[in-house]
Amino acid sequence: MQKRTVRPGRPTGTTTYEAEPAMAFGMAVRAARLKQGIAQDEFAVLAGVDRSHLGKIERGEHMPTLVMILRIATALNVRAADLIAATESNLQSGLKE
């Protein structure tokens, strides 16, 4: 039996995130932001994040880190757990807005 060599990095063709959970989280963030009547520009300032990055998160193009999730929750004045619960709900309902 030959020993397999370990290569650093991800296998070719893999992505850095799973699109469906990213979209579900983005929907939860957008819904919370709109419910409070906060414009995306104002939201970006409150979160201390570039507006275009937040837009990508809301569209599910980026998967935020835990630190980013906490910043988003603080900016929206909601608990991070509530955003995650909404994300789970979005996943269970098949990502319907």
C-alpha cells in the first residue's frame, strides 16, 4: 500500500462556500434590514463594512465569517442567533422570499 501525499489547498473545482446557505443568510440579513427601514449605505456605515461587500452578502455571493455575522447583527440590533434561525427557516422553505 502506497502512502498518499497530502497537497495543500482545496481540490480543483471546489468553491470556498456553499451557495445555498450563503443565499439563505443573505435573505435573512436583507429581510431584517428592510424590516427596520435601513438603507444599504446606512447599514454599511453601522456595520463598518464596505457597502459592496454587504451587497454581496445579501445576494449570497459571499459567505461571511463569524466576526462579520456578529458585526451585521450588532448593526441591525438583532441577535446573531436570530439571523441564523432565519437562515435555517429560509433553507427549510426552499429559499422563497
